[in-house]
Amino acid sequence: MARRAPIDSVLRYVARVMPPPLPVLPPGTRWLAARKDLLFLVVEHPPQCRSLRASWEKKGGEDYQTYRLAFPYIL
């Protein structure tokens, strides 16, 4: 069956029927919520080694030591 329709009618129909597009999400996104003009994301990072610096003195002390720790999946 062949049909003809003006392009503006077709575009209005498609805009009404199709869901709104999702934003491009980073890899590992597990949850998404939109509130007004804010977008909340929960992103899961794969296991990896991370470097952390810690000091037993008060903040700003000079005896920082670097530790490499293996973390499992992190949200």
C-alpha cells in the first residue's frame, strides 16, 4: 500500500510516537535519574589498582606515604 503525506505531518507523528532520546552515557552507567535540570548517574568502575596517599599527621603534614590498593567493582 503506497501512501503520501507531507513531510511536516510525518515528522510531527514521529516526534509524538518516538520516545525522547537518552543522553550519551559513560560506560558502566548502572542508574540514571533526571530531576528538573539535574541529571544523576551511578557509574560502576571495573576492578583496578589505585594509588592512595595517607598521612598519620594532621592535614597538611609532610609524612604522606603512597599505597597501591586493588579495589573491586566501585560505584
